Amino acid sequence: MKSKILKQAVLRYSALTIAGIVNAFGVSLFLLPVKLLDSGFSGTSLFLSHFALSLSVWLLILNVPVYLLAYKKLGWQMLSRSLWAIAMYSLFSFVFQTVFPSLTADSPSSPIAGTDLLLCALFGGLISGIGSGLTIRFGGAIDGVEVLSLLFAKKLNLTVGTFVMIFNVLIYIASGIAFSSWELPLYSVISYGVGLKAVDFIVDGLDKGKAVTIITEHPEEMLKKISGYFGRGITVFDAKGYYSDQGKKVLYVVVNRFEIARLKSIVATADPNAFVAIAEITDTMGTNIKLRKKSKMLVPPEEATAEETENADRADADPSDL
């Protein structure tokens, strides 16, 4: 048991180390040399590093006290993981600036994208976003502003998102004033947007699951076909229609986006009057619900029978028409 826990810890901290390296690569090689900013304390550290000390030092000065202050809210595990990721981010920022002298030259430029602001914004945001997403994926956080928002947002009567947005806007405004250029903060906003999308992709994944809720009066055949074809558990609830006052069954199952067409055709064939609601989900856990592939090939929609296709189209109609 102890060896398993140790192995998991080693894998987790190895992943957090990679996350710190990736974040440092994106920020140091693309954003830093052309005076573009990241978001949060990372962006603040970039901004301050152009006037005193280095990016690596500011990352530690700004982040570490905030995380220690929020220890009770975070718990020691998330605290240790976050501080480790930040330490790796700081260390490898220093390493990259040492290895690539062009980053701190009199006329600094990215060793990959030169002085092209758009390329630096796009790839700096993308790569640093991947690093941040990996940190979150493995149980940490690499920027202290969201942690700061947990401490003070409620006291200021703000949501966490609003607090973070206001903080970033202030940093971008300060950048425009200090560097006498509003072009730089505008490109920084592009970098921030790309980074957010990258974080979502890493944390949530590309192939998001679909939670399907089916309300039917004839569940027997439907349950047999769904369970037999997709090979996963289905949760069944008892329900009653308000207007009809008739008993119904509510079926709940999670599938992936490639299976939706087939599921709809099965439902429409078994009960053309069934009501189906489909919602996107970002993650699942548990042996009976976790998405997993079948050994057999799924039947593509084009190979479905004419009756199944017609019924699937009917299932796409407005629920009020059923």
C-alpha cells in the first residue's frame, strides 16, 4: 500500500515538474523578451522583472506568501503541489534565461519567434496555458491570484472570476502606461485568451462526455438495447408525469459524442414518444459510469436502418412536438 502511494506521489510530482518546465518555456521564450504579459501573478512578475530583479525571483516573492496565507483553505497536499510547481516554474525560467542570452540582451527577442508580437502572444499563451492546465490536472495551481481571490473576493462582494478579471485589467493598464504602448497589453489579452482555451483543453479534454436523460413509459426494450450495445450501466429512476399523472421511468446514461447518434436511434425505435435531454459533461469517475471503448465497432449513423434514421430525426425535434 505504501509503495503504491509513493509511486503515485512520484508520478504526480514528476508531472508537476513537467508542468513547471512547460510554463517557464512559454513565458520565458515568448512573452518575456517582447514585454508581453501573462495573467495573474505570472503577468505581474513579467511586468516587474523589466524594472527590478528577475522573473524567477518575483514568482516566488508574489506567490509563496499568498499560498502560505491560504493554507487552511487549500490543505497541505494542494499547498505542497502548488509550491512545487511554482518552484519548478521559477527555476526553469532562470535556466532558460541563462541558456538563451537573447532573452535578456539590450534588444531582447524570442529565440523562436523573434520580435513578432502576434506569434509570441499566440504561442506564449498556448504553451503557458498547457503548463497551467497540467498543474491543475495533477492537483495544484501555478498562480496565486485565484488563491488570493478565495481570500478576499467575498469581502469585496465580488465573484472569483470578477476579482481575477479586475486584477488582470489593472496589470494590462499599468503595462500600457509604463511601456508607453497600448499595443503590448492588447496582444497580452490575446495571449491570455489563448491560454484560457489551452487550460480548458488540458483540464476537460477534447472528447467530452454526454450525459443523456431519457423519460419513457416503455423502458424494458430500451434498457436491454442500450446496455447490450454500449456495455455500461444505466441508472433508472421512478417518476410520474405532472399532467398525465402516469408512471414513467427516467434513464440516465453517459456516452461519448460518437455514440450519440446510435443512442438516439435506439431510443426513438424503442419509444418514439420518449423525451431525451442531452448535456455535456467534462469528467466522470466510477467503474459503471466512466467512459470506455467497446471492443466492437460502433454502427455509423449511415448504416442505421431507415426506420432508425427517421426516428432519430424525430428525436431531434422540439420536445413540445412529441
